[in-house]
Amino acid sequence: MDLLCTFAFTNQLNMSSARNILFIDSVHPLLQKELEAKGFICHLQYEWSREKIGEELHKFDGIVIRSRIKLDKEMIGKGTKLKFIARAGAGMENIDVVYAESKGIKCLPSAEGNRDAVAEHALGMLLCLFNNICRADREVRQGVWIREGNRGVELQGKTVGIIGYGNMGSAFAQRLKGFDCTVLAYDKYKKNFSNEYVRETTLEEIFEKTDVLSIHLPLTVETNYIVNHSFLEKFKKNIYFINTSRGKQVNTDDLVECMKSGKVIGACLDVMEYESLSFEGLDKSNLPASFQYLAKSDRVVLTPHIAGWTHESNEKISAILANKIIALF
């Protein structure tokens, strides 16, 4: 049966004049539906190994991926027919974009699809932290009724500093509009973006005035461990910190040290540098000491990389990729 399936698959590829698209990660079915309506042939191969993908990649005109494998120079070089790489999500760190584009392969991210989800999640985490909602919820469920010990702080009147003003950073600024706070943003690669939601500023002013810092950056060589002890100590005030970008942008040991010193009052972390570890199979007692500190702290709100992971964003991402792919042909 396996031989017959392999023959049928190969025959379909060889005889079809339509463009063949390889899906190696699951996405919302809207993408497949929209592409097939335009005559594309979609091959859903979620179980293929890296080796199998490398063997078959030369047969495809495009590939759809989330994060299952790394599309490095070696792998991309095997895709001799590739016209595009579509990433269901925002980050492109698992794709050698420079090499792909040098080969004429378009790299298509879909950050527009989960920008709203990330912004809402960041705001939700911050409000939970400010108002002790996670701790108070646990206490009430245990029959413990503490009011004074759970007195919160308000976002109104605070200065929120945003570093990185792309899809995510700008969406977060929009969500803050109704809270009567000052929103400042710095982006090394973008200028003249001040509007009704935000005031463009320098990194120096971010350090001087920020009460709440939220980073919205891609993971690159430049941003790896950008948030470290030296960086955090540059802030004039003690700050709250939000990270919904990538875990490896933050040196967790340094973050914990700054929490212990009081420089970081509290943290909202949807991503952590330990994500490459299989959390499901680890003994909790053997997790890194800094993670254990964060997990036990009432000054921390943690979520498992779900900021952009909503039902709506799942569908939006597929719709956006469908439009981008169809526009290429």
C-alpha cells in the first residue's frame, strides 16, 4: 500500500501542470481551500521528516511552514523550483531569508494575521499583573478573601515604552489609547510614525521615562539577548516588563537578578528562552533556577507562547497567506 501511495503521489506531481504546494505544518483549512480554488495542488505532509522533505522539495513550487523544521541554506538549496516560502506566523528566524531571496524565492510572513491577538494578549497580561488577578483568583477559589493585600495599580498616567513598531508594536499602541497613558515608541529601522496612538522617540527617552516596557522585535543576531542586565539598568525608573516577541531576546538570569534588586517590578512573559526544551517531559525540579524563580513569583504572569494563538488569528493568517501567494502568480 505504501508503494502504491508513493507512486500515486509522484505521478500526480509529474503529470500535473498546476503549481504544487507543500504544507509541512498544519494551518487553518482556509488556505488550502483558497489555493485549490485557484488551481493550486496542496500536498499536506505534516509527518514528513526533515530528510524526506529534503528529498522531495525539488518537486514543489512553494512551501507552507510554521516552525517544525529550519529552512537553512542546505534545505532551501534543494528546492530548485521554489517560488515562495510562506510562514504561518510572524517570526522568520527559522528561515534563511537572505539566501532564499538571493535565489529568487519570495519569503512571505503573515504578521498581519496575529497582530491583534498579540496586542490584546499583552494588554491582558499587563492588567492581570497590575491588579493581582491571577493571585486573587487562586485565593478566592481556596476560600481566602484578601482585599488590601491585592490592592492594584492603574495604567492611567503611566508611560508605556514600546521598542519595535511593526505590526505588533503598533497594534499594542492602538489598544492602549483608551487608558489615558503616554505611549512612546522607538524603532531603529522606522521613522516618522507618530500618530494619535503613539509618539515616536529616541531610545534615550525610553530609558528616561518608561514605567512599562514592551518589546516587539524579530529575533536576529542583533536582538539576541538584547534585554540583559546592562540594558535594564539603563532605565531611570523601576519598570514593568512585557515580552510577547521571542524568548531568546531576554537573558532570563539577568531579568531575575533585576527583579530581585527591584529594578524590574513585575514581568509578563509569553515567551521564554527555554522554549526549545520539551517542557512536557521535564522534571519541574530540574528546570533552570531562574525559571523556577519566575514560576513561583506573584510578580510574574506566564503564558505558553499563545499571545498570537487565537481562533480568529488562525483564520486571518491563512487568509493573508492565500492572498500573498495568489498575487505572486
